[in-house]
Amino acid sequence: MAWGAADAAEVEQRMRAMGGAHPRLFLKRGEERALAERLRGTPQGARVRAGLLERAGAMLAEAPVERVLIGRRLLDKSRTCLSRVLHLGLAWRLTGDRRYFERARREMLAAAAFTDWNPSHFLDVAEMTAALGIGYDWLYEELSEEDRRRIREAIVEKGLKPSLTVNSWTRAVHNWNQVCNAGMAIGALAVAESEPELAARMVARAVETVPAAMKEYAPDGAYPEGASYWVYGTSFNVMLLDALRVALGTDFGLSGTPGFLATADYLLH
């Protein structure tokens, strides 16, 4: 996919048109009822819903994450935070049970208070930025102004801005590119109305640089890092594309990258 000034201008135009409505990541405001009906409509959907609520319920009693590194990595804590925000946030949106909201809020504020998100190992930053970006967006209407400020500032200062200098992953042809671009774009889309120029820069960069990793799926969907990293890189790649599609109305042609939509067959084989 060719990328140039006209495409960057389209990103900025679409982000301006997005406005300030929340939620806008993955599941837009008002779409909860349709999703709940779909889940109730099939045995498989009912099992998914039950599993979600069981996992979210278990998280209610767990302590929020702390900034404890394992070796040089904070990644374990970033992944824990992301999993909790996703489970608790979606449980809140499907049920309206405020226990899930309050527990997700505590998780985000704990992570926002970290001194940093360990930019020396940038996957840690990427997953934490995704976690707080999704939570900020999904819980926005119920968060206080002070909570919004604290979470938003953490996304910007501990997530997006460090990526302006710690960014060798933009040239990678493996999972780091996919994960880091997804995290930065998700965080940027969440706070776009408050940081329009920075957010547009993050999203434009993702659209420009993620093809370096996505071209590795050509010609027929095989992934060079093997099945385990396929799950990691491809999952975040899909999150990136869906965040763009839902929030901005397009993935800028990225899903048409040769081999990408055929890659599910790779894992089956």
C-alpha cells in the first residue's frame, strides 16, 4: 500500500470527524444491547458470556497491579492490566453491574500512578497503553473529571510520548511492530480530542509502518515466527485494524495486505 502526504491528511480528517463521543473503540456507544442479544442467541455465545462474567467476577477480589519488574520486563503486569480492563470493562458494559466498573477504575488508576511503563522494553508500554486506552474509552462517561485527567495524562506521558524516541520497533518485521503500533494507536484514538496532533501522528505512523510486519504474511498467510508468536502478533494486528475501522470507518486498506486474511488457515494447518 502506497503511503504519502495525502494518506496522512486523510487520517487527520477522519480523526477530526470522529468527534468526542465515547466509547468508540471496538464496541461503540449503544451497541451493548445488540451484542448481549447475540451472545444469548446461541449456546456458544452463552458460554462466552458465562466465561467472561466468571473471569471478571474472580478479578473483583484481586489486588491491582504493582510496578514490579521480572528481570528487565514489566510485561507481566501490563498483560495482567490489559486482561483485567478488557474483562471487567466488557462485563460492565454488558451488565451495568457497577462492581465491574469500580474494579476496572482501580486497576487503571493504579497503573496510571506508576513512575513509568518501562520504555526500555517497549512491549510493556504498548500493552499498558492499550489497557488504559480501552478503559478510558469504555468507562469514560462514568469516570470523574479527575480520574479522566489522571488516566489520560498517563496514556500521553507514559505511553504515546515515549514512542517518539523509543521507536526502533517501527522498522521491525515481526510482532514488536504489530503490538507496539496497536498499543500506540489504541491509546491515541482514546485521547484524540484532547491531543489531536499527537494522536493523529500516532495513527498515521501505525498505518505507515505496520505493513513492514504485515508483508510477512504473503503470499498465503504463513507467519515466520511460528504459531505462538502468530497468536501474539496477529491478535494485536487485528486489534489495530478493528480499532481503526470502528473509530475512523476504515482500516486504510491494511486488511487487504496479501496473505493477511488467509492467515487463519496457517494456524489450522
